[in-house]
Amino acid sequence: MSIPIYQDITDEAACLVRMSEQISDSAVCTLNNDFRAYRKEKMVVIPVIMAELK
């Protein structure tokens, strides 16, 4: 299995990914749809709180 490498991740998004790794059982509140693809600890889906787009 390959490890995801995010070429276009912003510094802000990278910080949120790292913080989600350090704080277990946390969720990220964001409007950035890219968080559906980001993973913590290389393979774990990051729980997100996100508004639904209409």
C-alpha cells in the first residue's frame, strides 16, 4: 500500500492534519473538501465536520 503524499496541501491544512494526529478522538471543522482525502497516521480517515454543499 502506498503512503499518500499531498503535493498541493496548504500549510494550514497540514497543521490541522498534524493536530488531528496529536489529539486523539478529534474532528476537524472545515469548508475544505480536500479533507475527505487527507489521512492521519498515513491511513486513518480524519473525522470532519463540514457543511453540505447544495
